[in-house]
Amino acid sequence: MKAMGIFSRLGTLIKSNINDLITKAEDPEKMLSQVLLEMQQQLVEAKKAVAIAIADEKKLQKQYTSETDKAKEWERKAMVAVRAGDDNLARQALGRKQEHETIAAQFQQQWIAQKQAVEKLKDALRLLNNKIEEAKRKKNILIARKKRAEAQQQIANTMQGLGDTSAFDTFDRMAERIQLMEAEAEAGAELAGELSGDTLESKFLQLEQGGAGGEDDALSELKAKMGLLEAPKGGDAKQLGAGSGKDDKDAKISDAAGSGGLTPEDLKELEDLDLSELDKK
């Protein structure tokens, strides 16, 4: 039958394509989708064939019923002829009844056979439909496995790439190059500053700023003010002698305070005295 041929082709399609997927699949996802598409198309054709088989079974049933009804009708007519006393006509009616019963018996056999075939086709159709649904589920599982395998492969490739130090060496070389560029830029800026303007005047300005004072000079001045250092000699002593009388008086008081360890009251009294008289004594 046509329907059985379609089911046979569908079974062959499933087996062959699954084997192809196992042995030589380049892209399992695409091939599974293609196989399922073909299976769906074949299933549609199988459903059509089963529908035709069911229609044939119904047709045979109707033909059997029709012939049975005709046989009964001729039997009724034979009975009418017998009641009318026409046996010859009754025999003819019974002969026609026999013909329809023979045909009805043939249709009955065909109908029973077709009905059994239809039941088998329905069972096969349900089974194949379940197989297709199972194939869909397997497709989803295989696709998920494929994606996991691809992800694992990508991770493996990444880890393998991390083992290659060439990329990190490139970063180190670039860092050294940038440091060199920064040093060159600083050197260029310093050189530009030295070459700009009057260099001789800049040198004297640095010299004057360096000799104007500093932490050491400030510390020495503080110690001298506290009497912890000796009085300056030479040119410094002359410079002190050239000062005002009050400054000279303050200097002598400071020297006296430093040498004698005087209290603030003693210093006040010394300020009121004429230190020239102390020098004479």
C-alpha cells in the first residue's frame, strides 16, 4: 500500500540521517534541523496516506452495507411474489438477492482487511510521531552538548594562549619604550629651560639665591642670637663695630647674658646701665 511505502521511506530516512550525523556531521545543529524538517514533511505525507486509507475503509464499509441492504430488499420482493402466488418471480428475486449477498461478502472481506490495515497505520503513525518528538528532544540535548563543547574548547584555547608569554613581553617592551619617551621628554624640557633667556644671568641669580640664606644660615643665626656661637671675627667684627650705639649695647648685653647665664631681671638691669663703664672696670 502507498501508506506503508511512505512509512518505510520515513524509517529509512531516520536511520540514514542519524548514521550520517554520527559519522560525518560537519554542523550537527544544521543537519539535525534538516533531518527534522524532512521527517516532518514525510510525516505530513504519511498522515495524508493514512487519511486516504481510512477513507477507503469507510468506502468499503458503505459498499458492504449497500450490498447487504440490496440483498435484503430482494428477499422482501421474493416474499411479496410468494404471497402473490408467483413462484417463478420469487425464484428470480431470490437469485438477485444471492448476487448482492455474494458482492456484499466480498466487500465485507475487503472492508475488514482495510480496517485492520488502518489500525496498524494509525499505530505506526503514532509511533513515528513519538519518534519525531523524541528526535526533537535529542536535538536540543545534542545542541546543548555542542555548545558546551564549544565553550570548553574556547576556554582551552584561551588558557593555551595565556601560557604564551609573548603578549606579556610585548607589554613589557611597550612600558620600557614609554619610560624612555618620558625620560626624553623631561630631558628636553630641562634643556629647553636652560637654553632659554640669559643663561649667565640665570647662573648669578641661582648663586645669589643660594647665598641669601638657607636652613644652615638660619640655624647659625639663631645659635649666635642665643650666645651659643662665638662672636664673628674679622670682617664681621668690623661690621658690628660700625653699627649704632644701641646695637653695640645690645650685642654686649647678649654676650654678657650668654657668658654669665643671666636671668631676665639681670638683663633688664644691664640695659639700664652704661656698658662703657663696665668696659673701663
